[in-house]
Amino acid sequence: PRTAALIPAAGSGTRLGRGPKAFVEVGGLSLLARSVACLSPYVDEVLVALPAGMALPDGVQAQPISGGDTRQASVLALLRATNADVVLIHDAARPFLPARVIREVAAAAWEVGAATAALPVADTLVQAKEGNDWGTLTPRESLWAVQTPQGFRRAALLAAHEAAQREGHAATDDAGLIARLGQRVALIPGDARLFKVTTPGDLALAEAVAAVWDK
Ligand code: C5P
């Protein structure tokens, strides 16, 4: 199948406080450039949704489009800009993509229809009560934390996004839009290095990973 990588990179990076997050550099390369470089060998084309008025960083080989006001709007714009059979959606904020995860998500996307990288939860989970007090323990067995990349047959994800838009249903996650329609989503074991760079502390972690990743 013809495969496209779609990278929503139009966020403002408010929590990080360093300007548009995809353009922040770790180990001398932007988060966006790292994501594109990891995905390029496995796909036929790469499309990136950028903040209004911004151009691709130098040296990034991809097709730029204008993002929307929300991640969901940016992904819908990306979906409308390709006619690939399979799409891999990946947050620019997750710059370290192991090849195994890309291959397994892409294969399952075509076979099952939808697939996402995800990690079994390792921590004990508790539902808080009255703000900051320990409430109820939540068994972590069978709980997974969802990452990207997420892979889909393009037509199925486009239909799910258009239904969500019609119904005014907001979502931060594409696989959730498929599951909401009762369709299968395969969970593919992800990787700790696929954490999302969100806060300044994550940036320190990303610098450390980059030093090993680039060796
Ligand atoms: O803010 P958060 O880290 O959850 O954003 C996840 C991804 O969605 C980021 O890569 C960000 O650039 C992208 N995004 C987007 N368009 C928006 C908001 C976020 O492409 N309007």
C-alpha cells in the first residue's frame, strides 16, 4: 500500500515556553526534523502541518501545509491533502521513533485498519479525592498509555474525522475516533523513548536521549 506520514506540528508549545514546539532543538536538531528523518525511510511521502505563517526548518524534506486551531483540525487538513492508502500520524513532539515501532504500526494499520503505539502502564494508579488526597486504587493490569505513531487506512480515519467534525466531538487522539465508531484498533508495544516532549523537564530528558540516539 502507498503510505504517507502525517505530522501535526502546528502547536504553540505553551507548556514548554520556547515558541512553537516542533521547532525547538534538542542535540542541535529540531523535534520536527528528527521526526521526519525517522519516518522518511518507511513512507512514500511526508506531510507536515505548520503554524500559520511558518515555513519548514532548513533541510526538512516534506510537503508543508497550514495547520488548524486544534490538533484535530490539523490532522483533518493533513488527511485531505493526501490520497495514500495508509497514513501514519505522528506528533512532532515525539522525536525518537524506533524503526520496529514504525514497521509494526504500519503493517497492523493495513491489516487491522487502525493501530497505535502504546505502553503498558508501569506505575501504580490512583484516583484522587478532594483534590490532592489518595482516593481509590485503579488496577493497572490491561491499562496502556497511548503514544504515536498511529496508523490507519486513510479512508477510515477520514470518515471518522468528518463524523467527529459534524457532531462537534473533540478529541486529542486519532485512534480514539476510530474506536468510538466501534472499529478495531490494534495496540502495538511502543517504546519509552517515544515520550512526548511537553514540559521543560522533558526537554532535559530529550537532550540525554539525543546524545545516545545520535551516536
Ligand atoms: O500540545 P500537544 O503536545 O498535545 O500537541 C500534540 C501535537 O499536535 C504536537 O506535535 C503539536 O504541534 C500538534 N498540534 C497541531 N495543531 C494544533 C495543536 C497541536 O498540529 N493546533
